[in-house]
Amino acid sequence: MAEPIHPAAIAHLPPFVTAPGETDVLFVAMAIFVVLAVIGIGVFYFKLHALPEQMAHSGQKVQFEIVAVLALIALFTHNHAFWIAGLLLALIPLPDFTTPLSSIAGSLERIAANAGPATPAPKREAPSPSTDQPAEQRGA
């Protein structure tokens, strides 16, 4: 036997209205949807925020570290200028200064090891004034 409807209620109730004591299916579905949407948006936000780091990962270590620091600063300060700077730095390849400098340093070390102690050059004697020049030209 069904319970009678309240006299002020309309005869046909919408399907989202539940009877007393029953589970509200629409509420449960919307709660699950909201939790999944918040988690999905958070994952998308962090993936987007890590984009400059992923782009700079194939570059040099120094460039990657600078981009990572800029991304962390942007994440904690919510200042998008740091994220844009990190993204631009990740897109621009930096010239490799360390390889030529380390090669120069290695070459200098090998030269210094092979040279040994330096010997002083023999002193040259000053040329003696020739006798065929007049005294005025010799500076006397």
C-alpha cells in the first residue's frame, strides 16, 4: 500500500524527487562527478604547469634547472610571468659554453704538464759601440 501524497503536492512528481528513506541517486551521481572533475582539473593543471620542464628535459642540465625553478616559483606565487619565462627559456636552445671551455682547460693542463720548469733565456750582451762611428753619433 502506497503512502498518500501530501494534499499540497502535485499529482506527478519529477523523476529526481525521491521518496523519503530512499537513496538520492542524482545527488550521488553529481557528487561522484564533482569529485572526478576536481581531480581531473587538478591533474590537467599540474600537467600544464610541468610543460616547460618536460620541454627543457632534453636540453642542457643548467637550462633544465633554471626552467624547473621558474616553474616552481610560478606554482607557489601564482605569478604567470615566471611560467611564461620558463616556457620561453625551454623553447630557446642555449649555446653550449661549457664544452669548449672544458676542452681549452684540458689542453692547457696537458701543455703545462709537458712543458716542465721554464729555463731562463740566455742574456744577450749589448753591442759594443763601433769605432768607425764618430763620437757625436755614439752618444759620447
